[in-house]
Amino acid sequence: MDEEILDNLEPQKEPKEETTTIKRNILGLSVLVVASIVIAFYYLGQNANRNLVGAPPVRDFVENRPTIPDNLSEQFREGRALFLEQCAACHNIGMEADMTGPALRGVTQRRDQEWLLNYIRNSMQMVEDKDSTAVALFEQWDESIMVAFPNLSDEDIRSILVFIENR
Ligand code: HEC
């Protein structure tokens, strides 16, 4: 009698095991889906800061650079935004490497402020006016043309220079 009961119980075990396997598979699949979503968002987040010219993510260089004096931080931030928008297509954001235009590390030491304000606003005008440095640069850079920035105020350009200096 007991054995009979056991025999009858036997087949009932199978469907129970099947449901546990299905449950396990669903759980495994959900973990995979969640992990993929997390990884996808991680990469999206990583690339959100990247600009079009292949500069390193903005976050990286802000974290890796030494802290700049408090009174300059606002200008630095503005300068960085302007540089990314207006200059980074031709000037390397790391300031160390030449690109379409020369590396700008140390430019505030090689040129004076007034010259830089005029030059950045309209370098070709200075070439036409036969400013010797502007002409030399133009020749050295194989007559590549740096576009003019008539819309940048002196303050904008000073912010860009603060960024270049402290980058
Ligand atoms: C279209 C490319 C391009 C853009 C955009 C550009 N530049 Fe230039 N820049 C050049 C080139 C090329 C030269 C070298 C001189 C020449 O050929 O006119 C140069 C030269 C310079 C120089 C002189 C460097 C030295 O050694 O004296 C400065 C300073 C400068 N750029 C700053 C800027 C700033 C600031 C911006 C953004 C507001 C900017 N440039 C945007 C291409 C560019």
C-alpha cells in the first residue's frame, strides 16, 4: 500500500522540477538583461562628455589637473566651454600637441595679452596688416587659415586664455 502511494507520487515530482528550472532560467535571463542595461548606460555616460574631435572626456582632465585658484575657477569654466565650442576643432585640448593649429601650451608667455586679444579675434587681419609674428605663423603653418571670432568679447578671450594657462 505504501509503495503504491509512493509510485503514484513519483510522476508528480517531474512537473515540479520543470517549474523550478523555468524559474531559474527566467531569473538568469533577467539578471543578464539588467546587467546589459547597466553596461549600456555606463558607456553612454562615459561618452556623453566626449567632444567631437576625440578629446578625452571633459571629466578626466578636470579630475586630473591640479586645482586652480578659486578666483579663476569661474573664468576657467567659461574658458573651457568656449574653447571646446570654438577652438578645439583645430587646437588640441591637451595643449601639448599640434593639430590643424599649433599647440597652445605657453602661448600666454610667448605673446602679450593685447596681441592675443587682437590675434584671436581676427588673425588674418593681422596678417594683412603685416604684423611680423602673425605673418611668420601664417607661413609656418603652411598658410592654413584660422577663422576669425568677431563675436568673442575681450572677456571671453581672457577666459579662454585663463583656461589655456591653467589647463
Ligand atoms: C579652423 C582652425 C582653427 C580654429 C577653429 C582656431 N584656430 Fe587658432 N590657429 C589655427 C592655425 C592654423 C594657426 C596657425 C597660424 C595660421 O596658419 O593662421 C592658429 C594659431 C593660433 C594662435 C597663435 C599661436 C602662437 O604660437 O602664437 C593662437 C593664440 C590661437 N590660434 C588661438 C586660437 C583660439 C583661442 C581659438 C578659439 C577661439 C582658435 N585659435 C581657433 C587654426 C585655428
